[in-house]
Amino acid sequence: MRIAKFAIAGEARFGLLDGPELVVFKGHPLFSGYETTGERIALKDVQLLPPTLPTTKVVCVGKNYRDHAAEMGGEAPAEPLIFLKPNTTLVGHGEAIVLPSISNQVDHEVELAVVIGDIARKVSAADAHKVIWGYTVANDVTARDLQAKDGQWTRAKGFDTFCPLGPWIETEFEVEDQVIESRVDGDLRQHAKVNEMVHSVAEVIEHVSAFMTLFPGDVILTGTPAGIGPLVAGDSVTCSIEGIGELTNPVIAEAL
């Protein structure tokens, strides 16, 4: 099933995607189950929100595709390279990515995102599937010049709006050879298969949960393939994963 978080009349709600409509859940489906109110709302009439909780952690994996590690001037690390993005980076489908005035190069990075569905602490790779609720699409937007300048990644990846996520959670997705792509104004920038990751989703969950407790609603971004490139004001960037959907965001300059 595809589960979306959306805003209507100033209220955030969750719904089940059914064709052009959302069937509204009574509460958050992770905690209240999948009982619906019977209400149906047209998808075109709502603003899709990042399908997360206010307490969501955004855990990220760097250099998890060999071709991307190479384009960054190195090799893929022997263990998953972990960093965090603050939840203030999160925006939904259709919301703007804001280019900060202090950066001269902001890049797109399409990624498969895992949504955690249960408390996960010291979970083995063999049991990782038990704590996955579903998957969605992410864009790990990065101020590349600041990343190089700082020598670490917090500021470069931590600006508000630097983690578009959505458009919904696909609970029936299984990682196989699905295509992952990014396009800017329709031009193909990135193209790969999700099973080309160096460290699998199960291995990443085992690694992360060995030192950090994961909670329901937490999100793990699993890395980006080669083809990262700059965004400029006026662009429209679409990140897509076969079997999940498309996440599209306009790009604007920061208001001074």
C-alpha cells in the first residue's frame, strides 16, 4: 500500500492512496492501525507532506554506490559511512528547495529512503526486514562547496529544505533491480539500480542499530549513485524510484 501524509485545512493527516484519491486514516497508521474514517479526498486538493513524524531522525549513508564514491575522488568505505540531517531539512513533494546565499554550488542526490516501523536496537541483518515499515524517495541536497570547505558534512547537508522526501511510503517495496533516477528540467542526471548499493539495506540497519536506537518513523537514506550535479534557481528536480514514485521539487533562491 502507499501511505501519504498530507495537509488539508491546516491539519496534517495520513491517508491510503487509492487511484486519484486518499482514503483518510483515523490516526497515524503505525500507532493506530489502518482503520479509516471512510472519508475520501482528491489527491489534487491536498499538499503532500514529508511522510514523517515530528520526532523523526534522518540517518544517512555516504558513498554507498561505487561509481559515486569514484566521482567524489575515492573508494566506497569498508563500513557504512553514517551522518545525520536535522529534521528541519524535511520538505514534501512540490515544496521548494531553497538555495542558501552562502553557497555557490548546491547539488541534487537521489536516494532510496527506508522508513523504520518498530524500535530497532542491535538488529541483525537477517532480522532487519522485521523493523522496516516501507520505503520512499529522498533527495539528499548538498552544498558541495561548503562540504569541501568544512571537511565534514553537517552544515553542507543541514540547511532547511535540504531533504525533500516523498511522495508517499510504499509498504510493499522490496529492494531488487529497480531503477533509481534524477532529472533536472527533464534532463537525466542520475541513473542506476537500487541493488547496486555497496552496503545493503539490511547491512545498514544492522550497522546503525548497533550504536543508535531507531524508532518508528525514523528514516534512513541509503546513498546516491553517480551523476550528482548543480541546481540553480528556476530548476525543477525530479527524483524517482521504480515501484515507489516520483518526488518533484522546484528550486528557488533564498530571499535576502
